[in-house]
Amino acid sequence: MHTRKEKLEAFGRLLDIQHRLRKECPWDRKQTLDSIRTNTIEEVFELADALIRHDYREIMKELGDVMEHVMFYSMIG
């Protein structure tokens, strides 16, 4: 298990990466709430499939993807 400090540091790195991508990546810069909706739906379906299969490694991966989308929405909004 990771310590609280390690988790907060990892979350901080994720925030930094998201902000950098939004600022520097042409694809990320042009995204809107509407343009990424279908990508988010796809990620949630992938998470649901992993949950059904009890594939814990895949669940962790897909949760990360969904979390990234939530952060992206908050930055756009």
C-alpha cells in the first residue's frame, strides 16, 4: 500500500501532467466538454467490463482513465 504522502504526490504529478497537456498539446487544447464525451463513455464501458470480469489490474487501469477524464472536464469547465 502507498502512504498518504505518496498518493498526494502522485495526484500532484497527474495534475501537473494534465495542466501541461492542456497548455502544450494541440489536441488537448482544442477539446471541449462535448468533444470528449464519447471518449469518456468508452472509458466508462471499459471500466464496467473490467468490473464484470473482476479483473482487478484492468479495473485499476480503467479507473485511472476515468479519473483523468474527470480532471479534464474540471479543467475545461
